[in-house]
Amino acid sequence: MSAQLLPEALLRVIDELGRLPGVGARTAERYAYFLLRADTRTADSLATSIATLHSGVKTCPVTFALIDANQEVSPLYDGRERNKRLIAVVEEPLDIVALERTGQFKGTYHVLGGAISPIDGVGPEQLHIPELLKRIKIDSVEEVIIATNASVEGESTALFIQRQIQEAKLDTKLTRLARGIPVGVDLEYADQITLSHALEGRRVL
Amino acid sequence: MSAQLLPEALLRVIDELGRLPGVGARTAERYAYFLLRADTRTADSLATSIATLHSGVKTCPVTFALIDANQEVSPLYDGRERNKRLIAVVEEPLDIVALERTGQFKGTYHVLGGAISPIDGVGPEQLHIPELLKRIKIDSVEEVIIATNASVEGESTALFIQRQIQEAKLDTKLTRLARGIPVGVDLEYADQITLSHALEGRRVL
């Protein structure tokens, strides 16, 4: 698209928004045009919040969850109602939000910062695994729930952590989130692997 | 989601991005997290471009296309290679981009600023129709191509403009973009109305 067709300032916003994950040229155009038609305050307010994003967020030194820049440790770690002897290990900070939405989990979290993926050049040394082993010792953790994704990468990572815990001879129970048929899904639409897992993990009624 | 789960600064960005058209909570989370993981410059650069969007863009007083704040008139109007006696009437500024991409049109544009839509409270008085009539007179326009959308609103708007031009007794040819089967679409998948239009507008080979 030549610079003649749209104003330079608009093209710049389209270009920048096009870097967001999954946003193509048309979508970026639609977003930018929306910001242009909305009142100046909407655009200004978005601009300010994005500009202060990095300075307002830091990583918890214990759990590697995202915390406010003025917090010491994640409230999901040192909150009174949280059980430090139970750790859910997740790949990314947003996975915590998903688990917290269930309202079922009262333990603490440990964010790995990804999953082992040779294709993307992510090896175990880039993940916060040594820190996890340290936490298991220091907090006398009784159970570690591996809550990595149900992907090849998530599985390899789970396996790797299992071996590390065994090698370190840590005395902790190791569990994995159950696999099975998601709620609301018909049997006929479930894939083979999910169905195999559902059979394997069947429970007595 | 409680403020405890994610840092305030991140929640603010998620909230603001969630106002973009078609962006739900999960998508906004994904965008915000991408900006957080990207280096500070990516976020800063997006913030700056959004903050300067409104001040960098204005509306062409003749065509109502979007132009640079330092331009007088759209280059698609006063460009030497543009034929001022041929006007394509479109609903929105981005429609110009779509037509320019064809490389087929060397006339000028007129942006209505929407289409007549009683449901959305848009009446003809909110559209740049009087300015179009004026242009037809001043520039001795020979042909006006109505290029509004192929929707009920686009059709009503086309009809309204046609009547206005007749009432004003303007001597100009009035045309409408051809309707028919889009390139690459099988007959069996074309809807009835499109197919009727295709039959009606059939051409001698």
C-alpha cells in the first residue's frame, strides 16, 4: 500500500498493530480505524497504558508469576490462605489466571516460562526448573501438580521435571492434570488420543 | 478477574485492548501478554504511534478521505493523473484502499461517512451528500459510480443519492458497481440474490 493512500500516522498504527499475534493487515486496519474514529481519549488512554506496561509489571522472584512493580512476592504465594506445600507448575503466567478461575486451587504456582521445544530453540536450561527444585526443598512441598499444556512440548517438559525430581531424590508426590473428554463435548467428536486418555483414567462411580 | 491475579498495569492494557472491535477478553490477554514479553521498544513504539494518531490525521475537505495533517487536499483528488470528472462514492475511508488496490480506477473519491441506517440512527443528513452534489456541479462531473456496500444500507443510500441527483437536475451519468459471482466461487455456493444479480447483469461474450 503506498503512503499516498492513507495518512502516514494511520499507516504507522496499522503497521504496529499488525505485529500483535494473529493480527493480519485487514484486522490491523480495522483496529486503527476504530481508534481514529473513537474520541481522542480512547486512543490516549490506550497509548498511556501500553507505555506504562513494562514499568508497572515485574516477575515474582519465587513463583515467576507477574506481579505489580511495587510488590515483593506474588500474593498467590505469600497470601495467608495459600498452601505453600502444594505447587502447580505452569508454562506461562496467564495459565495461572485460567486455574484461579476454577476457584478450586488453594496451593501456590510456579511459572516455568515456557516448555521444552527444540524447534523453537527452547531447552530445559531456559526454564525455571532449578528454582522449582529449590522451592520443593525449602518449602517442604508435599505435592507438585504438573499443569503444563497437553501438547508434545508440555509432555516432554513434564517428563523432564519428573526425572529431575527423581534424580534430586526429592520426597514429593508428583501429579499431572487429568486428561479426558472436556465438559460439553460429544463422544463422537473427541479425538482418539483424548478418548484413550479418558479410558485409561476412568473412575469408579 | 480479581486485581490480585494479574498486575494492575497489565489488567489496564487488557481492558483497553478489549475495546477494539471483535476483541474478547482472551484475545486482549494474548495481545497484552505479547506486548509485555516483547522488548520495551515494541510497546513504546506502539504507544507513541497510537498517541499521535489523531493529531497526524485529518479529513480532506473535498473528498472526506483521510489525509496527513499537513496536507491540504487528498492527493487522490488533486493528483495530476486523477480524473476529477469521475467520482467513486464510498461509505468509509478504508473502502478507498480496497478500490485503489485494483489499480483500475483513475477518478477521484467521495467518502459519505457511513450509510443510511435507521437502526443505527444514521440518517442521510449525517452523510456528506450535499457536498457530493456540490462537487458534481463545480467539477462538471461526468460519471458518479456508487460504490456503497452490497447491503440493505448500501442499497438505500445508493437509491437516496440517485433521487437527490435527479431532484437537483444534475446532468451526470450514475452507475453502480456490478454485482455477480465473486471470482473463485462455485455456482452452487452462490446465494440466490447474488445469482439473480449475476443473471440480470449477464454480458455478451
